[in-house]
Amino acid sequence: MRIGRFAGSRRFREMLSHPALPLHVMVLPGLALLFVFSYLPMVGIVIAFQDYLPSKGFFGSPWIGLDPYRVIFDIPDTWKVIRNTVVISVLKLFFGLITPVVTALLLNEIRIRWFKRSIQTLVFFPHFLSWVILGGIIIDVFSQNGAVNKLLGWFNLGPYFFMGDPALFRFVVVATDVWKDFGFSMIVFLAALTSIDPSLYESAMMDGANRWRQTLHITLPGIMPIVTLVAILNLGNILNAGFDQIFNLYNALVYETADIIDTYVYRIGLVNAQYGLATAMGLFKSAVGFVLIVISYYLAYRVANYRIF
Amino acid sequence: MASQSWSYRVFFFFNCVILVSLSLLCILPFIHILAVSLSGNGPTQANEVGLWPVEFTTRPYEHVLSTGQFTRAFGVSVRRVLLGVAVQLILIILLAYPLSKEARNFRGRNVYTWIVVFTMLFNGGIIPMYILMKQLGLFDSVWALVFGGGWGAVPVFLTVLMLNFFRQLPKELDEAATTDGAGEWMKMLRVYLPLSLPSLMTVTMFLIVYHWNSWFDGLIYMTDTKNYPLQTYLRVEINRINNPPQNMDESVVERKVSQRAAVAAQLVIAMLPITAVYPFIQQYFKEGIVLGSVKG
């Protein structure tokens, strides 16, 4: 009755003809899907505090509170994977930042356009292939019977067991990650380089500064803000050490140095079906990750006035 | 340039050497794999193949294409790319257009935006996602691949990219269209979208690459290997080489096509679609990255 009266009321007719109504309708499908596929899983986090039994579901499984966390932090593996995650991340962050910046600076010195273009085209390429494909290639190339060991053999080195030696494997992980992405990360820095005011270089030349001094005093300070920004934003992602890559490259021999939080969660959760434990571990990662991302966005905003929208 | 000093020329020379080596480093592994995939069984096993096929043969390709699994997985991937790109492109536009409006013209805009952006900051993790998919009955369905991948049901980062692009269009166009009596749907379809073709292309390219390259969703949501997309199928094949069971050595030697060449051939075929659209990718990704990261 009341609904019927509302439907006939002037207010409802005004609402229907309101110019912003189509906008509300437009956001509906997207928000509905986000609700189902992003927000419902967040509710599913409750199983981190349950002895989750698939047959009983979310509501029937018994509550066990913070017990999983006690279990998790008693397992030595937990500290190992946290340490691995941070170590691999930091190494990737450092080399993944230095390499594209240096390459961009070197490329910036090239004035021959076709040459510059071709280099960019080639170093850009690996970024667009999946870690499955790149993993297949890397495993082949770095195998004991592969191209890299053959190459090293010419210099009387090796053969090295890259994919099975815990220390060497970490090197492979960091190196191939930088290899895949430096061409892509470079774009931002190249764009920043072109936006440096050319008159600065002209006046520097008038003052007799050579190319090296120009690089040191104009180019570097010119791209420093964007380098800082990228570093800050990457710091927020430090718990993401690269699941796709490591999962496609690692094997049981190198768990000691290569097992990260995400691969560990996958194994205890989806392989061993310990849902509660894996969710608890995942929640720990999501929560710390959330704090880190918020801090990094805040810093990025304060330092570089960066906003995502 | 004026300063063609001796030291600068030395630098220039070494600079070229470094840059050329870097580019070779990025491309030679692929050429090597191509060579392996086209080489005979003997040279492949003996690791004699460099950058050129030895004992040229196309047998690995014939072998791979004759097994139904590979072609079927290829088909699943094509289906998910077509479906995923079409559906998510529409979702992204429908979400980005309203959110590009000012909060004073569109009440609720900020709340909606936060609902969208929060999904970028926090997530439930893979286990709840896995259980959800199971309960929704989406296991073995292509929709699990469309909506359940790493970028979520509606890729937020692409929505933000699109949103920022819509905002850069001159406000006068919008006002003029409103004065002429155009509603929001009309404005979106007739004014905004035709002007946004480059960024729509960027978003499309991102979606194509994302859907073609995704593999983890296939691994966990597809219980029947028949429904594996290509990347998931490949991952399983490669994993078999990386962790070979002890008793397999003999059978590999006996086969006419070495496992190594067969995997190489599959890798090459899986790379083909990306390579084919690479010129477009290159052009539009660059625009998108610059647009999305260093904006005013």
C-alpha cells in the first residue's frame, strides 16, 4: 500500500525524470559484479577463524578464534616464506628500478630515431608474454642441458644447476623479473625525460657544461620526482613477490629460498585443502598489504601530489 | 650536437654496444626457442641448437597440432578472450563514464568510487574466492575465467584509466550536448565514446593481453582438463618437464619428437597471437601508461 502510494507520488516521478538517474543505472552492473566477486570473498574471510568444513559451510563450521594464527606462527615455514617474500621483493624493487632508469638515460642520449625506436620495440616485447610462456623458455634456457650453460661452457664455467640450486635460483628469479619488465617500466621514465625543459640544457651548454655534467645536474634532478614516486608505489606492493613468476619456475628443491607467502598459501590451501589455515595466512598478507598500500598512496600524495583519480 | 668531443664519442660507442646487447638479450631467447622447435630430435637432445634450426623439421608442430588437447585449449583461450574483452569493455565504460562526473552533478559519485577503489586495496584472498566460485557453480564454466581472473570481475585499474580519459575531454562539449537536450546515455554514446577511440583501444589491448595470458584461474576453477585455457594447459606440460617422474627417461628417448621440441613448438604457437598484435599493443600501451601515470 505504502509502496503503491510512493510509486504514484510526485517525488517518485521526479526521481524517474532526474537527469542523474541514468548515471545510477550505469554503475549498477559493475557494482553488482564487484559485490559478488570482490566483496563476498571478503565476507568469506570468516573461515580464517573457523575450523572450516566444506560440508557445513560458512555458518555451520565451528569457531576457533585466533587459533590458526597461533598454529601459523609456530610453523617455522611461515617465517621462512615471509623472509623470502621480503628479500625477493626488495631485490626486485631495487634492480627493477635502477635498470629501467639507467636504460632510459642511455637511450635518451641516442638521437637517431629509428635506432631508438627499434631498441624500445625489442626490450618492450617480453613484458607482454605470460609467465607460463616465459617460464617455459627460462626453464629450457637455464636447464643443465640448456643454452646458458652451453654459453658458460665456452668460458670453462659451469655447468650450473640454476633451477635446482637455492642460491642460484634466487638470482634467476630476480634477473628474469627485471628482464621481463624493465622495457615496460622504462616508458614512464622516457616520458619524464622528454618533459624536461630544453632551455635548461641550452643555458647549461652556454655555461660550458658537458653532457656528463648536464646529465648530473639537469637530467637526473628532472626525473628524480617520478623515480621517487615509482619507488614509493612499489613499496606498497612489497608483499607481492611475484606469484605468477615463482609458481611457474620453482620446484621442491628451491623452496628454501623461493617459497613465498602466495605460493605457500596455494599449497597448504588448494593442494592440501587446509582452507582455514590458508585463509588465515592469506588474511594476514592482505591486512599487512592493505596497510602498506595505504601508507604508500599517502606518501605518494604528500611527496609527489599523486592521486589515482 | 655541439659537444662531439673525443670522450663523448667513446661514450656514444659503448652506449650503442650496451643498448644493442640489452635488446639482443630480450629477443634472442625467443629466437632460440623457435630454433629448438624446428630442430630434429638428435640435435635437440644433444643441446646443439643455437639460434638456427639443426636438421630442420616441422615434426614437433605436426605432433602438437595432431593432439586434440592443444587445439582445444587454444579454442578455450580464444573464447575467453572474445567474451572477456567484450563483456569487460562494456562494464568498464558503464562504470567509468558516471564516475568521471563531478560529485555535485552526480550525488553518490564519491561513495561509488570508494566502493570500486577499495577492491584494489584489499581482497579476500584465493581461498574464499575458490569457495565462492564453487558455490556459485561456476567451476568449469567460461564465466569463471571471464570474472574470476587476477584483475577481478571489473578491472579497476582500467576503469580508472578510462575515467581519467573521460575527464580530460573538454567540459564545453558536455554542456553543449546537455543544452541540446541530450541525456546521459546519448552523451556517452554520441559524444564521449567517439572521442575516446584511442583510449578504448588501449583498454581493449590491455584486456586482450590479460585474458590471453591468464592461467591461474584456469588451473583452480577448471576441474576437467578439457576446459583448460591454453596457458593453463601449457603450464601443466612445462611442469612435467621441470619435475619429471623418475621412470619417464626411457620413453622420452624413444619418441620421435623430443619433449623439449614439442614444448618449444607449443610455446611458439602460444606466442603467435601476442606477436601478431604487438605493433598495436606497443602503440596503445605506451599511450595508456603515459596517460595513466604522468597526468597533470
